[in-house]
Amino acid sequence: MVDRLAALMTHFPVRAQVFNAGPLCGTNTLRNDGAHGQLHLVRRGAVEVRYGRELLQVERPSLLLFPRPLTHRFVTDPERGADMVCANLSFEGGAGNPIASALPDVACLPLAEIAGAEPVLMLLFEEAFEQRCGRVALVERLFEVVMIQVLRQLMASGEVHGGLLSGLSHPRLRNALVAMHEKPEQAWTLDELANVAGMSRSVFATTFRETVGVTSGQYLQSWRVRLAQKALLRGRPLKVIATEVGYGSEAALSRAFKAQSGQSPRKWKAGHP
């Protein structure tokens, strides 16, 4: 069975930075800082969660994921509060990160329903609420493990409708997506991708578009351009990048880059110092 997350997490990892481990009492507003998502673990206590006009009532130990910057407010009992561990999330690639952009605005999962997470969560809470050396570094690594488990859970549950995670949840489309992720430099044709998926050309094309929301060609272009953006920020020359992501020349990559992002590679890089 193919590993649906390996190439994604290798190219676009997520990093966690803990900013709260302990009780939150009363009203606490977490502002959109334009850069970070957030992951909150509610260990004990009731929490009212407000974001925009939406309201969530969390009554049992749960995970709250805000993959993109979004102002939200927690309201808890002013005296008893709620025991929570909270972390900022940095998705490599920012708004262009394919994982962050594929997730819903908010995901709320009871901790007991996250498959395989119990031992990780037990250790995370134990470390978060004790004053041990190295606790913050350990808890942050555990948050990253939990993030992978959440992605697994969302794919397995079928709760994500449309986009990359829906494609990775599909028993056949996942094979084509992983192939594009692992070998973006290959000159993939529709027939080849359909063959990898074990589907006819027409059924593959229709199913991919209906499930992921774009054609396989559009998806491949977006994946290649995201990889190119990452390489640009690392100072790699455009000519080398073009070959690495499947374009025969700088000009071909530049055309795809502009079609995808609305800017030339040079202009895009100037805006992302």
C-alpha cells in the first residue's frame, strides 16, 4: 500500500510551537496573526469556541485544529477553566502549503476517536503539565506526531469533501496522486496516471475532477509550482528547478508559474524575501 503522506510531509512539513500548557479560565481570544494555524488539545473541561459567526460546544476531551490563521475565542468556566495544551502551527510554504490548504477551516475531533493517538496523547499531556527539562521540545515533536494522526483520521473518516485529502482518501486516485507527488519530474500523461490508478482514461479523468475539484493536469501543475516556489526560496537557480519539477526549460516553468500564481518567478520571489 502506498504511503499517502510521505512525500507531502517530506516536502511540506509542519512545525509546532507550544504557547500554553495549563488551565484557560474565562474568555481568551486568539488573534489571527496572518502566519500561523493552531492546534489545541482539551484535556478536561467544557469549552465554548467562537470563530466568525460559528459556535462549537466542546464537552469532552477533544482536539481543535485551525490549519490557517483565524481569530477564535474560547469561553470556559471563569474559576475551574479547562486544561488545554495549545500550539502555533507553521506549515512550510505558508498559504501555498498543500496540506494546510486542503484542510477545512476548523476540525474538531474527540480525542478518543483519533485512531492510535492514545499513547501519544498520554505522553504529551504528561510532559506538558510537568516541569521537566526538555519538556517543550518534546511536546512540540509530539504535536507534530498528532498532526499526522489527525490527517490519517480525516482521510479514513471521509469527513473531508473535495480537494487533495478527498483524493488521497479514494482507493484508486490516491495511487495517481502519490505518483505525482513522488515523481513530479516525470512527463505524466492522462493515460499513464489512469493506468497507475487502475482505471480507464475517461473514468479516471471524471472521477479525479469530481473528487479533487480540478483536473489531474491542473493538479500536477499546482504541485510542480509549489515545489518550484519552495526551491526558489532556498536560492536554487530557475534553470535547475525547471528540470527538477518536470519542465524542459525556464520559459516553460515561468509560463506555468505565472498561470498558477499570477506572477513570474522573479516577481513572486521578490515578494517573499
